[in-house]
Amino acid sequence: MERALPDRSVIEARLRDRYVALWADVGRELDKHEGEQHEDLVQGAGDAEDDATANLVVDLNLSEIDRDVEELRAVQDAIARLRRGEYGVCQSCGVDIPAARLEAIPEAALCVECQARAEHARTQTPSL
């Protein structure tokens, strides 16, 4: 059965729009924190609690940027798969990714089952 995907140009335009939006988000986050050392949290006090709070704020901001950059890479990969004619095919098992999944997550590279396995494997990996 032929998979029902929207026109290639529609998919690519949607992915490019998402890419531009993500770049804007990353830029705003970087601009917002450029040169900011969180002096208001650690100004003069220098105690361990203030240092820990400042570090937490910086870590949270970096996590937001990391998440956006990860999604940027996924969007870039999806555009490349689209150009190669591999868009909509699971990169793990080779089955067609359901159109509803691609509608919800246009950069999806894995079918639902393979994505679930990948997420389960990540949560089962012991940390140091």
C-alpha cells in the first residue's frame, strides 16, 4: 500500500519553517544570556547555596539550547532524507512511518516501535 504523504515541497517548506523558528529560539536564548554572569544571584555573598543556584540557572539555560540544537539537527536530517527520497521510512527497520506520526513530528526518523525501543534503551542505560 502506497503511503499518503503530502507533496514534497509542502513537507520541505514545513521543515524549513521549523528550522528557522528553532534558530530564532537559540538566538534569543543566547542573546538573553550573553555576558550575563548571574551576578544578582552570587553578588557579594559567594556562599555555596548561591553558587549552586547560579549554576543551576546556567545549566537549565544550556539544556534549553541543547534541546533546540538537537531538534535543529533532526530537522536538517529530515530535509536530507527528503531530498534522497528516504523521508517517511524508518531509519532503523525500513518500514513506512505512519503519516499521522509525520504530521505530528515531521522530523521523525523512526517508526513508533523503533522510537519506543530507542527511548527504552536510553532510560535503561545506567549513569555514572
